[in-house]
Amino acid sequence: MGNWSKLAPYWFLLFTIGFGWFILSPLVPILGKVFGVNLTSIILLISAYGYTMVVLGLLAGYISAKFTVKAALYSAAIISVIGLIGRAISPNYISFLITGIIAAIAYPLAMAPVGTVADSMFKDKSHTVIGISVGLLFLGMAFGAFLGPGIFTDFGLSGALWTTVVLAIIAAIWIGFGIKGYPTFYKGKSLKGSFKLGMIKNWYVGLSISAVSVMFGGVASTVLILHKFSVLSALSYGGLMGGLAFLGSALGAIILPPLFEKYKQFRLGLVFTGVLMFLATILMVLGLSYTSAIAAIAAGFFLFGFFGNAYWSMAMTSTTNYVSDPAQAGFATSMYSVFTNLGVAFVPVILGGYFGSFSTIAIGVTAVLILEFISMVLSPVLLARKVAAKVSSVARGRKRKS
């Protein structure tokens, strides 16, 4: 297995962060009743992870680039445990939100250095490493959404929250002993030149996809109640929909980027996933909003996750094509995570409320379709090759002519 086995503790940490994040998704109506707050306030609890990435993502990337990846991951594991314990014992909405934000800080600390991990340990397999890393985060989100209603039914809200604590403690122990062999020195330490204007296209793609993923995972149960499902049925189906979306996200990120990398078809992969992401968006959004056909809605959620997150992952890896060394690669993916999570932080809060009533749902549907249509249009112009490789090729050509 070589270096691949070294990624296991890192991948499990990402899984537990995703699990702790999206176990809340199918429980949105329950949390609203427990804390006596409206839908937008509960969606804010889920969007807190996006806010922390926006605020702290660049700092997390700086830590992993200027110090070591290990410093970021040790911090992520410890903070996750502290925040989730606080969330499990919170007596009211404000304390739940504050401790949830503390737990969410683990997300940027763990996710920001993924480019450095990929570029320093698996330079020729960056799509594969980043794809699987993103996939395991989303697999955790899927399991959280799938299992949340069942754990709640058997053990109550407290049992669901303490389950996330147990997983986080296991991850922290594994991180403590399992990442000692991670590299501490990289080819370059300067972050000058990490930003390129062309990255903004990638940021928009990531922003739109992540925002819609999180929002629809959070509003599914609420919209199903509008379709006259019972609360328990809506919770169950809402968990199923969110779980299918994030299971699709995990499988898409794990399968498609490595496949296109193997056959060196990066451009084709970007366009292929971008187009199918938009078609799946149409099925998911219109299916949930205007029908009660569970099979069609489920298919839309799964396919949006599968193609959308594969596209998201490849767009993230594309940002590393603008830089030349592992330290800068980690900072490039940090910038991507920060700006894509602007979508997670703001779009569900702004648009999510429109899906709480049939009188306003058309506004939300239209906005989502426009967001994802633009993402599809951008797919052919995302950078598919290293800039440095193009420059060096030109230089070699000039040298031969001379």
C-alpha cells in the first residue's frame, strides 16, 4: 500500500467531520421544535460549517503551508471533539450554535491542506487523492443523513449528537498516532503567486454546487411536509434524499476524477461532469418542488451528488494547475474552499426560506437553475493542465529553434 495507507487517518477524520455536520440535516424540523426557532435559523446551524471555512480557510491553508500539515490536522481533530461535546450538552439554541461553530472549525483545518497532501505525497495522482478525500467527507455527510433519523428514533436527539462525539474521539486518537510520517518540508515555502485571476471561474463552480448540495439536504424534509407527508415520513425520506445526494457525491468524487486522470482526459472530465450535473439539477429541483414521486426525487438527488461533486472535485484540483509546488497547492485549494463555502454560508440562508412555502418556491427553483447553468457553461474553460508545463514547453521550443 505504501503511502496510501498513511492517508487512512486523514480520510477517517474527514468522514467524521462530514458525519457530524450532516446528521443535523434530516432533523431540521425536530431541531426547530426543540429550540423554538424558524427554518432559516436551523439552516444556519448547518451552514455554520461554510461560515468557518470562509473565515478561517485561508488561515488553515497558511498554517499547513507555513508550518506543517500535521499542525493543521492535530488542531482539527482536537477542536472537533471539543465542539461536538459542547454541542451535545447545549441547553438552548444560542449555545448549540456557538459550540456548533467551534466544531465546524475542524472543517477548514482538515480540508484546507488537501492540495499539499496530494502534491507532496502523490504528485502524479492529485485528482485521485483530492477526489477520494472530498469523497470521504461527503460519504460521512451521507451516513449522517442516512442514519440520523434512525438514531434519533432509537436514542433521541441526545443519542444522535453523542454518536458524533464518539466518532470524533476515535478520529482524534487515530490522527494522534497515524500521521507522524507526513512530510514536513516541501519544495517551496513562499506563497507569492498562489493566486491567479483564472481561479475565480473555479471558485464560482465550487460555490454554486456546494451551496445547492447543502441547501437541498437541509430543506428536503420541509418540502416533503408541504407535499402532505407526515412529519415522521418527511424526516425519513428527507434523510434518505440527503443521504443519497451525499452518497452520490462520495461515489462521484471517488470514481470519476481518478478515471479521467487514468486516461488523461481532464478537459473531457470537466465538461462531461459539468453538463450532467446541470441535467441532474433539473431533475432534483423540479422533482422535489413540484411532485411527490419519491423514486424520481431520489434519482435526482443521487445523480446531482454523483456528477456535481465529481465536477466540484475536479474544479478544486484544477486550481493546483496554476501553481508549481506543494505549499502553494495547499493554499490554492484553501482559497477554493473558502470561496466555494461562501455558497454554503450564504445561499441556503438566503434561498432556503423560499422552499418553505408553495407561494415562493418558484423563486428558489429559478435561482438554483440559473446558478447551476452558469457552472455548466464554465466547464470548458477551467484549466486542465499545469501552467508551468505549458511555459516550459514553449521555452523548450524556443531553445530548439535557436
